[in-house]
Amino acid sequence: MKHDRLCAIGHNFADSMASGLGFVIGHYPIDVFGEAASSPEALIEVDFLNGRVVRGKPSGNLEVAVALFAKALPEFCESNGAQAADFKALSATFDTTPLGRRVLLLVTDQSGRSSTTEYRGVPLKRLQVLDRLGRIRKKPRQVGGPIQ
């Protein structure tokens, strides 16, 4: 499976949680950004493959939602032409900054290729930057570990 395709699947999956409606798992209202803002670390990091929150202090409702997201991942991947086993890691860090809501999506495929993509707002949109010729382009993915 191509890495870019896995990134697109991860984006759509994280966007469902960020929207607050959780349509991937049925209609399941959650406020992941509100919980991130009130968490001691000021963020919530979700491991979608294992269905748990790895950083931040989630409510019981969010913990249940994260577990349901992990359970729904195989079917979601299949409907998008992939398998959950194509991912070695799939996690999203939700936080709120002075510039608004932000999600850092980490995708690692089975061949070991890893990338982190930064999204803002709801729905999640990739940041745009000026390239060296002054054209507007999507901000490139960071290859490797997470963005700080």
C-alpha cells in the first residue's frame, strides 16, 4: 500500500474524531479539543491501532470513543482499499494553540516509512506555505518522527 494513501486514510479517520461527531463509529459526540485544552499536558494523543490515549488525561467518554475507533479501523481501511495491517503506527495528537485547533498525524507503514502531517481547523486542513518561488503550496509532510 502506498504511504500517501495510508496518510489519506489516517487523515479521514482523525478528521472524524476532530469533528466531534464520530461518524466512523456511528454518531458519538466527543470534544477531543476541549479535553485536550483541559488536560495537564494541554493535548490528547490517540493511538488508533491500539485504541488508547497515550498522552493527556481523557474523560471516560473519550476513552470509550477511542476504543470504538480502534475497533472500527479494519472496516474503515477495507472500505478505503487498504488493510489495518498496512499500518505499523497510526496516531494523532490533538491540541489547541493560539492559532486554533491543531492535529499532528503520525503514519508509519509496514515498510518503516514514517511521516507526520500537521492539520488545522475543523474539518482538518493541511497548512499552506509559500514555496521558494512565492507560490502557495501545501506544507510538506515531515519525514520521520513527530513535529514538536
